[in-house]
Amino acid sequence: MLNAIAFGVLGFALLLGAVNAVTAGNVVHAAFWLLECACASAGFIWFLGAEYIAIIQLLVYAGAVGILVIFTVMVTHRSYEDAERQVRVAWLPLVFAAALFGLLAYGILTNQTLASMTSAADSLTIAEFGRQMFSPDGWTLAFEIASLVLTVGLIAAVWWTRDTDTDADGSTPADTQGGDA
């Protein structure tokens, strides 16, 4: 009974965070809601019996990526008006999300062998996970590609918000045009 209550609370928290992250009018608030989603996802992973993955979820996504997103948003916007955004509903992705939810719900409700499946924690120890992660055909390459994508996103955000009226040496065009020497 306690697991069902915790599952319901985590599910509600995850849905609330996801909806608020998409519909928040302030970009900083949306980043905080995204951080809340990462924490709720770690709770789900913990209940699935994969404690190590849940801790990694908290450290990497909530601790590093979430804080990086918040820091990037706070550093790159110049005024309060830059943090505000228009909330528009994208109907096509909403239809695709509803269709995916319906397909997943149908698959879960009609699958008779779901209870007989073993969890990932029963079949993979931490040592086996480490060997699989760092083997030549393991998951390290995908992890490194994800880190490169995040780095490129941060560089693009900084480049996008740079002042275009400033030269590379920090001077403005008005400083270099025939002023008094």
C-alpha cells in the first residue's frame, strides 16, 4: 500500500513538473520545473530497484544538467523581459504525445506477461554494469556524445546572447571611428 501511495505521489509530481516546465511563462521557472522532473524520475528509478542508476540520475541530471541549465538561463538573459516567453500550444506534438500515451497504456494493459518479467536490478549487478558500460561496445560512446551535445548547447547559448555591437577586443565601433586620441 505504501508503494502505491509513493508511486501515485511521484507520478503526480512528474506530471505536474512536466506540464509546468512546458507551460511556464518564465524561463527560469521552467528550468526549475525541469529540475523537479529529474528528481521525480530518480524516485521512480529508485522504486524499480535500481538504486545506483537513481543516484546517477540525481547527480548527473538534477545536480549537473539541471543546475547548468538554470545557470545558463540566468547568465544569458539580459533583462527581466528576456526571461518571459509567450506560451503557445503546439497541437501536433500534443496529438503525438497523446497517441504515444494511448499506445503505451494499451500495451501495458493487454500484456499478460508483465508480472513475470524480472527487473533490471535482479539481472545486473553494479560490477556487471561497470563492465558493460566501459566495454568497447558499451554505453560510454553514447554518454560522451550526450556530453558534447550539452557543451555545444551551452556554447551556442553564450554565442547567441553576445553583444553584436562589440568587437573581439571589447571595443565598440563608436570607439574606433575618428574619436579624439
